[in-house]
Amino acid sequence: MPLRSHRIFSLVSLSALATTLSFLAAGCIDAPAKAPISASESARRDYELAVKLLTDKSFLEASAALKAVQKTHAFTKYGRIAQLRLADLDYAQDKVGDALKAYRAYVKDHPADKEEVAFARGRIAECEYAQVATSFLLAATEERDQTPILEAYREIRGFLRDFGDSTQTTKFRDMLDEIIARLVGHELSIAAFYTNRGNYAGADGRVDYALTTYLPPRFWDPEEPMASIEPVLLDARNYATDALLLRAEIARKRHAWPRARQTYELIAARYGDHPAAATARAELASIPGEAAISAPLPEAAPQAPQ
């Protein structure tokens, strides 16, 4: 190629390059646009931002953000679980009553969300348990309203029944043990009240109600094929033996000697390492012999709480 032609071509190429660069600088040639994020990704991002606000205890901002997720992304899973996080918001602020209603609403509204429902059921049980403490500081044992503690009993038992493989099982079993101790204690306080006033049939009914309603048969049934109580649930062993000793005492006052003997023998055999067993063995020695035993009185049917 002649030198002149080569120079002309180079000048044209440089001119074209300069023109292109000037267009780019002026914004006349747009860069490739980013693809818009999906609705699901947008919902996830908004939800995670709201949860971070909740975790940081920015409660007002978290409330607004979660409600926005619930409204804007109503037809995604993040819109649904935003409802659950709003319940957590109440729980985090110790608004136990509001949290309880919100968790119950979630369970009712979204029964198919298995994992979230399990979480909500656990929180419901915790809320009911939290409400027991206040009610039990108000009055004497026999005068307390049992509604809060019975609700806690039902919810905790229900959680353990339906989600027994939960990682929180131990915590809820400890809670249930305390709740049962209080329920049994309530029944025994009323039984003692009846006993002191000579209403032995009423007292007997309350003791039997406590045993048969709140404790497994291995704690009180002589027909249960178990030689001894396993070394767990020590509190349960204590209130079970309290109930059985009171049952035997009531039987003695009624001269229902076979019932007294059977109860003492049960305690001695099944609770051999418990202090109540020594008491039972000592009392057995004072039970009249077979010739002096009168026919037992008809058993009183267990009475439901009043």
C-alpha cells in the first residue's frame, strides 16, 4: 500500500475511534442494563432488613418494616412469616398477652407452615408459662384462680406431644414438671383443708384427682408393673409421695385400713430411696392386724377442681 494511502487510513481510523469515545463520554451509547431482581428476591431482602432491625432492638423501625413486608409481599413466604416476626416483636418487648394472641393467630392462619407452627406453638407455651408466675403471687394456694396454670399445662403438654423431637424438649419438660407440682400442690392444699374439717370423702377425692390427672400410673398405681421409680423427675417424686402419704393418712382417719396399708406398701416398694419410704414403713407397723381390719369405705370418685 502506498505510504499516502496508509496515512489516510490511519487518520480515518483515529477519527472513528475519537467519535466513538466522544459518544460514550456524552452518554449517547448506554451500558448494558442490569436485570431487575425477582419478586421473591425483593421480598427476601426486605424481610432480612426488617429482621435485622428487630435483632438490633430498633422496635419502631422493625414494626414498620415488617408490616411493609407483610403488605407488599403478601403472596410470598416472607409476607407470611413477617406476621410471625411481628409476634416476636411483641414477645421481645414483654407484651406477653399481645404476643400470645399473635402467635395463636399465626398457627390458625398458616397451619401448613410446619416449622414455623412448631416455633409458634413453643412460644405460646412459653407465654402461658410466663403468665403463671404473676397469678401465683396473688393469693393463698387454695384460693388462686387455676385458669392460667391449667392453660400452661395444656399448652406445654400439647407441645411435648406434638413436637417431642424438638431441641427444646428438656426445657419444656422442666417447665411441665414445675407446673404439675403447682397443680398437685393446689389439690393437696384443698385436701388438707377438707381433712382438717372432717370432710374425709372430699379430701380423698381431691388426692385421687391430683394423682390420676397429673401423674403417670407408675407413680401411684400398685398394679403398674414397675419395681421402682426411675431416678428422674425428683420434684415429681416429692409431690407424688406427698399425695400418697396424705391418701394413707385420710384412709387411717376413715379407718379404711386396707387402703392405708396398700398405700404405705406402695410407697415403701416404689420409693425405696426416698424419705417418704421410711415414713411409710414406720406407719405400716401401726396398722391393725388382719383380724382387726374393718371393711373399707366406698372409694370417693376423684373430684374435678372447683
